[in-house]
Amino acid sequence: SLMSDAISHAVLLGIVLSFFWVKDLNSPLLILAASATGVLTVAITELLIQTRLLKQDAAIGLVFPVFFSLGVILISRYAGNVHIDADAVLLGELAFAPFNRFSLLGIDLGPIALWTMGGILMLNFAFIGIFFKELKLATFDPTLATSLGFYPIALHYGLMTITSVTAVSAFDAVGSILVVALMVTPAATAFLLTTRLSTMIWLSIAVGIFSAVAGYGLAAFLDASIAGAMATMCGLVFVTTLILSPQRGLLQKALKIRSQRLRFSAELLCVQLLSHETQEDAETENSITNMIHHMGWTAPFAKKVAQYSVQNEYIFRQKERLYLTPLGRETARVVMVKN
């Protein structure tokens, strides 16, 4: 995700430099130069990482801001009268994409962006479909991949080249913001929902499609930027998933922590009751009131612990007095042995 973000920003420099050379925004050399810039970004980042002086995030943070800022400076300084201004770079011209048509032998075949991105989509599907097993092995266990005769470095640069081509092809229509949003956010959202790689890929595709369609509807409703609305929907879907994910969501983690706290407190209560069960002060010690004073619990929390313990058959209550069940005694003994 970090590398995709870096590439989608760094390719701007390649676009700008190649435009200054060919003076034609429709030239295929722009795509080649920008893709080469993306691969160069990866190569320089890898070289910095190999020095062992910088970690991956630090190396990326050094490389892509330099490339991106140089591109923005060149646009602002030398391309003020060309439509690749800063706003076009960030937000693109998605609303105008249908007006840039592709004609063959006088036949209108639709928007150029549709054909371009359709071709890139097929290229990505083909690359991932053919090399899926190799990519998975090289990504998660490069040492094993090397020992089996694969070439992890070649696969890595092949993937980064595809990423560069994808970013460059989408750049003119949707801009940098949406390129980053759709490269990073759907995958991050899918990662919160599953740990199976193939399922994660399909989920990320579904999230991307939903964000694009819902974002277009939001832009139409608000009369706002289409690319900005789509990026906003990507963020909303991610935040919603981050909170509500059944496996890794913040709500699930909070409930798990709450449950663990109640369980730990219930086990502590069992130990307390067992230690005073046969003593003369059991009637006063083994009571809700004493739990509040002795354990330092608040009254509401003490009642929750007692209720949890009753539900799990650790104890039973008779008014304020608490009594251990056989399961509660065994639980207390196990906890005391562990500690």
C-alpha cells in the first residue's frame, strides 16, 4: 500500500518531463516515461532499504515526496497554461473523460479512458492470474521462492511495473487523490475482513466498485468533485469497516477487552471467595459490599462482575451474600496454581 501510494505520486515527474520533451499530452511516451519513473522510485527505495540505514516507510517517505514535489514545481513554474495544472493533477478531469472519444475508421467506439483502463484491467487480471502462486510465495516467503527456482526480485519489479502503468493510465482521468484512494483503501478494507489472499483480492475489487458508484451518486447529489466524492466514499467504507469488522474491528476489540476484564475479575472474585469460604468472617467478606471496598471496584462494576459470575455458574447469590459453585472452586484453584 505504501509503495502504491509512492508510485502514484512519483509518476507525476515522469509525465511532466516527458511532456516538456514531446509537447503532446496524448503521446504514448508519457505513459512510458511515467511508468519508468515509478519503477525508478521502487529501485531507489529498495537501494535505500538495502543499506540497512532506513526502514521501508522511511525510505519511501524520502523518495516519493522529492519526485512529487519536483513534478508540482515544474507544473507550477513552466506549465501554467497547460491543463496539467495542480488541480488537474490532484482531482483529475473525470467529468470530462466521456468527451475524449476513441474513433476507428470514422466509428465512435466510446471514451478513450474506457478503452485504456479496460486494457489495463485485462493486463492486471492476466498478470495476477498467471503468476498468482508465484507472487504469493515471493511476497510472503522470498527465501523459499528463491530455493524453488523462482525470481522474487523479477516478480517484485514486474508487479511494480504493472502498478506504475496502472497509476499512469488512471492519472489523467481521475487525478492523484483517487489513484491513491483506490489503490490503497479497498485493499486495506479487505484486509480487515479476511486473511485469505484470494478472498481479499475479490473483496478489494468489490469495495472499489462500490466506492466508485456510491461516490458518483454523492457527487451528483452534492454537485461536487466526482474524484473527491469517490475518495471520500473509500474513506467512509474503510472507517466503517475499521469500527464494525467482526474480526479486527475496533468495536469487536473493545467488546473482547471488556469480556476479558470481566472474566479476569470473576476469576479474582472466585479466589477471594475461596480464601474466606471457611473462615468466620465469610459472611461479611464474601459479599457485594465487601467487593466494592476490598477490590476497589465501583458499585456498578461489582454488580456486573457478580452477574457475569452467576451467568457462568461460578457463584450463586443469596441477597448480598456470594457463594462458590463447584465450578467456581475449581476455577479459583486453577487460577491460584497458575499464579
